Amino acid sequence: MQDRHTLTPRERDVWSRLDRVDDPELDEPLTDLGFIEAVSVGDAGDVLVCFRLPTYWCSPNFAFLMAEGIRDEVGALPWVSRVAVQLEDHMCADEMNAAVNAGRSFSEAMALRPELGDLGEVREKFARKAFQRRQEAVLLALRTLGLKPADVAAMTLSQLERTRLHDPEAARQLPRYLEILRARGLATAECDPAFPDPDGRGLTAAGYAERMGELRAVRINMEFGGALCRGLKETRYKEVVRIDGEPTLVDFLHDRVPARQTAG
């Protein structure tokens, strides 16, 4: 990843927009996960973003959502004239790159692989998980502030907006939770309950423990996925130190071993 301290103002603009693009399965920024490999900005406002996923066979659905997010977020910068997204080392990289950079849909990109389906269900599935993970972070922080289940269940959107959370993770998640809460239309007026479930059902004091159990299960699953992705990426792309000058198995997998020379 590029060192942000050495970036030009326009490069910093691009990285700031990339901070807004999440892995749909993990609800974590691609920049935090280390998936963004490089950013290049041309004099005419053209931008190239290269990204790489933990494995060659990462879900094409997820890869397309990330590529699309990169294109849309960076393209929103007023000075950008063109965005090119380059997914590297992936089984569907050619199809993905061609489709995303031409503004085509996932179904058009994967026309020869109809079994992969449409992205609508995938988007909703992971939007629900993101909503739940962010909500749990806020609820846990409110617990540490001494609020009882009845207090939390009665909290309105306006009250939550005025709440100051001291835990760094909760403070990071609160604006993200408010954003997704509004985006899903679950709380828009100041007096709306602050903690509906993804289907709009309100939180009650009696149902508080059950809700927290559900949210905890979602978080654990997502945290495991995040740890797995980071580990796979690190293992896949790390530089391997040769032992006593001899190549290891990973050198062969990465085709870093020169052809053996035979005596003439």
C-alpha cells in the first residue's frame, strides 16, 4: 500500500474516497484490509486503482461489488475525468475489469456463467449484516455508559445523534450506523426509535437479550471472516526468504524459480 504521507493532494482525495468502499462480506474498508494495491493519478484527472483479493477464487459477486464501489466513489470526485479499476490475480479479473470500466452490470459481465445469479440478493444479505454489526457496536457502548435495556429501547434517533461514545470502535461505528439506518429508511424522523431490527421491528426491553445474542453471532462470523481474509492475503503475497539459498514450495507456486540450466 502507498504511504499516505508522500501523496499529492489529489492522491489523498482518492484514498479518502477508497476509505468509504467496504468489503461487502466483512463491512470493513478495503483500505484497512490492505486490498488496495496502488493508486495512480494522471495530469488530466484520470485515475487508476489496482486492487487484489486474498485468493484467486474469491467470490465474483463480492469482487464485482468492490470494483463497482471503487469506481463510483472515486468517480464522485469533481476533478476526476475517468476511473479505471483493475482487479488483479482473480479468476474473473478480465470479465470484471472490462464490465466495470464500461459501466456494465454484473449479469452482463458474467453472461457465460448464469449460475452466479444476480447481485440484488447478495447486496441485501450483506447490507443486513453490516447494519447488525454496526448496531451491536453502538449498543455495547451504550451498555458501558450505564444505560439499561429499557432506556436503550426507548431511545429515539435524535437522542442517539446527541450521544457521545468514548470507545474508539463505537465512536467509529456510530456515524456508520446512523448512515445505514437512514439509507434503509428504518429511522428518518427525530422521534423514530433508534434501534429497529433490519426489518423495522422495534427493540423492547424484554427482547433486548435475544437481540444482543443475534447481533453477537453476526459479529463473530464477520470477525472470523475478516481474520481469515487477512491471513490468506498475507500468506499469498508475502515475500518468502529462501533457506540456505534453496527455493521453498511457495517460490515454485509464485513461479519465482528460474529454469534449471543443464551442463553443455
